[in-house]
Amino acid sequence: MLPRERVFAALDFSKPDVVPLEYHPSPAGAYEHGERLRALWERYPGDFGDHRDFPLAKPDPRWIAPDGRYREVRRDEWGVLWQHLIFGVAGHPLERPLDDWSNLVRFAPPPPPAASGREFAAEQQRARAHQRTFFLKSGWISILEVMHALRRFDDVLMDIGADTVEVNRLADLITEHQLGVVHYLLKRGVDAVQFGDDFGAQSTLILSLKTWRRFFQPRYQRLMEPIHRAGKKVFFHTCGRARMLLEDLAGLGVHAIWPQLNVYDEHELAQTCRSLRMAIALHPDRGSLMIGSAPEQVRQAVERLAGVFAVAGGGAWFYIEIDSGFPFESVQALIESVGRLRGL
């Protein structure tokens, strides 16, 4: 099978020739491990893209202080001023445009990417070339994450609970922008569109299921409808324990989820996803496992996940993202263990 065919087989719960593999080109891990990591990518290639496209990232010298500490400050397209203290790791907002709701009257989302012109034609060509071999998953379609970048997290949750006019106006503005991104991706070419909003705490949702269905479900439905009409796949990432959402996500037509595995009962999650016909990204724990465990424990975790989620029968793939702080011996154990499962 070509890599793209392999991923489709797993998503459709057919039997792929080997379990698919997705690498995320995290700049933090690439910067920390450099050519050693590139050598592993070359020896154990994935199915979602060509590893040769992954840059060995490094911080811009202008963000390195005289004492050697990293501090990047930048304003994004939404007007949020971010501070990053670890290269390649998500930062924290220093200034949010909508901490004061009175600013909403003057607030406008950024325009979605233009689906026309010379650069767009080049993007279409790159997408077609990618899809001749690899599966093409694109986007990061969020509502909640954008909202709590623009406004304090606890205030956003209280506003949603109170169902204020302002928070609904903001959610509609974000949804309209994200709809433009979806249409851009579909016109450019894509196999799947990735959604991502973290709705789980360590043991349950951060808001009630009733509130989620009232506030988020219809907006996601609007965003996913054109993807379904185009015959493309929908992926959804959510950290924390979001077990209560899985049936609703399946009802929205989500084809695959990327969960935080270490807050679930793995056997229950595997059974649930198979019953819902919703494929799952197997993302080994980036905390205690990859930072605090021995390489042999990493190898055992890979073997356990492969068995629990019955990867030979489809419905799952391995997702590998290397962050800063991962000992190289554990990185090597992770990639080599998945490679052995794939017969490499």
C-alpha cells in the first residue's frame, strides 16, 4: 500500500498492511535532537508526509537574551500579544483584545487565506503532489481555543454558562472565520481537516454536556457540513477526559479523534471507538512516559497500545510528537518500537 492508502484503510477500519504512522514536526524536539532525530525519521518514515520537509528548527537570535535565556514576544493575527519562554512550546497571552467586552464593537477577525491567485495555485500543486503518496491532513479549526486567547479563560467559561450576547457574538465571528479556512482547505486540496479544542479536565468535562451541546455543537456542525459534502474526513483533537463527548462527536460525523490517552481507561476507550467506528490517534504520553520513564517502559507502552487498540485490524494509527525534555534514548525507543511494529 502507498502511505495514503494505508491511512485510509485504517480510518475505514479495513486492514492496513501495517499500522500507519504520523510524525508531527515539533520545532522543540527538532531543535533539541537535531540530526539524530532526522536520522530516525529517515530510517522509519511516516505516512502523513515526507520527513525531508521537516526543518531542523532553531530560535531566532533576536529572541535570545545576553544571559542565554529565550524570550519571544509576538502579536498574532487575532491581535493577541504572546510571550514564549521555551522555544517551540506554546506561550501565554500578555495582552488579550477582549478582556474588556467594550472592545468587541471594534473587533474583527483576520481574513481567511485567499483561495485564488498565483500563490494559491502553487499551494494546490503542492497539495496534489503530496497526495500522490501521502495522506494530507490540514488545518487547526478551533472555537474555544481562540476565544480564551482573546479573553480570560475563566471569564469565557462564565460567559458561556450565562449565554451572554457578547460571547455568542464572538463565537459566531470565530465560526465565520473558520468556515472561510475550511473552504480554503477544501478548494486547495485535503484528505482531512483537523479540529482542535480542549474540553476535558483530568476527570471530566470543563463544562456540562448540556452547555456544550447548546453552545458548541451547532457551530461545529456548520463547520463540518462542507467537509462532509466534499467527501473528506474530519479529525478532532481534545485533551483531558472528554469521554462524555465521544458519542456527540461521532454524531457530528467525526471520523477520527486524537485524545489524551493517559486520562482514559484504554480498554474502554478502544471498545468505545470501535463501536462508534471512530478511528483514534495513539499518542504515547508526553509527560511521565517520555520524560520520566526508562526506554524499556517506552517500548512496553508502544506494545501495549498496539495490543489494546488492535492496530492490525485498522481503526488506529501512531502519532509521534517529540517535545523538549525527552531523553534521546526514549525518543529512539519510541520510534524504533513503532518501526518494529511496521516491519522495519
